[in-house]
Amino acid sequence: MADLSVNIGDLSMKNPVMTASGTFGYGEEYEDFLNISRIGGIIVKGTTLHMREGNPYPRMAETPSGMLNAVGLQNKGVDYFVEHIYPRIKGIDTHMIVNVSGSTVKDYVKTAEIINELVNIPAIELNISCPNVKEGGMAFGVSVSGACDVISAVRSVYKKTLIVKLSPNVTDITEIARAAEGSGADSVSLINTILGMAIDAEKRTPLLSTITGGLSGPAVKPIALCMVWQVAKAIKIPVIGLGGIMNWKDAVEFILAGASAIQIGTANFIDPSVSIKVIDGINSYLDRHNYSSVKDIIGALEV
């Protein structure tokens, strides 16, 4: 068996396969389907400073080769997470990583400060695709200044591995990636969902209550793969790739493009055990091609 271990900043992972925030709950929901301790890392659903109800229904819609969602970061807030969720998941034998979201820089900072005190949470993933309420709803992650402000502020209080999740809804994602690196991020993950919409032609109404939502699934993979390749060439910190990864072959493509690790999202809804199949598939690929370590193929795309 090949060596599947990878490093994301100071975070040593048993393999490069992670589950994406919002698609795997808190991990415990999947325990009946697979041995979740085999997964390299589990990124739990988005956590905010205060409770959020999320958007009104309908907030999910199927599209050709993908899905739209506008769940709206529904969660019970960070204090509830600390008191009720953390005690249940802290013993899971893998890296439990919290996705942190907010509407103001202060929200992000306070949430990160609280999670920093949790011994068994070794990293956070900062979701900078959230709307900045003080900037008229424009996402933090679509401008260099917005990204720098929130990442720098969180970096000043968060002492563990800081992963920043990048939005694809920008002109040049490498600019934002470089800003994240310069502001203290240990790693970047990309891509978040792509803005999209769906319409019911007969009713002449949108399928989502919010009209637009985030597109994920196989349809976004070529875009995600391209952006991972671009970003991996532009920065020195590790890149985590996600977007339409449905099987081991997709995962290997992202690693060849420069990703040190990958996240599986939408595929979890189709096959709850897909992450284990991807781990085994990467190992088989390495064995077939006589590689002793997954590190040997990170960024090994021949162009």
C-alpha cells in the first residue's frame, strides 16, 4: 500500500480525502454507512456566531449534472456547537474541522476565538463567500481588500491551521489566493459553489425561494479543476481541491493539477460511502503506476 499521508500546514492527515462542509453533517450521521475514521478529514457544516434559520423552502433544486442549493448556513450557532456537538464528535479518530462563516469581521473573529479553545478541533475552514452586511451584501471573498480584512483579523486570534475557502465568482481567483496567503492562511480550499439559478417554465417562477443559489456537482468540475491548477501555480501554501469530485479518478485529476488534498461534496448525497472508495481508488492508482507516495503526484501534470 502506498503512503497516502499529506500535510496541510501543520496538519498531518492520514490521506488526502476530506468531506466538504454542508454535505456530511457532523460526521456522526454517516457512521452507519462507513468507517468515518478512515477519512483524512471531515469539515463540519457551516458554523456562525449566532443561530441561523437558513433560507425559506424550497432551497434545493436538481439540475443537469449538478444541484443548486440555497440552504443559507442553517445552524444553531457556535455556543450550541461547543456545548452539544463538540462533546459527541471530539473522539472521532480523524481531523474534525469547523467551517466558519459570518456577516461581519467581528462575527468571524469571535467564532474563531471560541473554536480555537477546542482541543480536538485542529483547524478551521474560513468561508469568505459570505455576504458582508457592512458592504451592502458583497461577499468578503470577491475583493482583495475584503479577503485581507477578514483573514488577517481571524489570523490574529486563531492559532491553529487556517484554511480559507475561496469563491469562484471572481474575475481572477489567483489574486484572492495570493491575498489569502499574504494575510496568513495556511492553505486555501477551492472552489465554493458557482452562482446559478433554475426556472420552472410552466409556472414562470424560480425553483429556489432565493431565486439564485450555489451550483455544485459534476457540472462544475472543469471550472474547479482549472482554478485549482491556476492557484497551485500562483501560491506556495497547500491547495485543497473540490468541485464535482464523484470518484477516485476525479480526485487524482485534482491532485495532478496541484491539490495536496481534495474534498468530496455532492457525491456524498448519492453514495454515502464514496469517500472510502476514493481513498482505495487513489491507492490503487498509485500502486499501478509504481508511486510509493501520493505526494509524488501532487502537481505532476505534464504540460
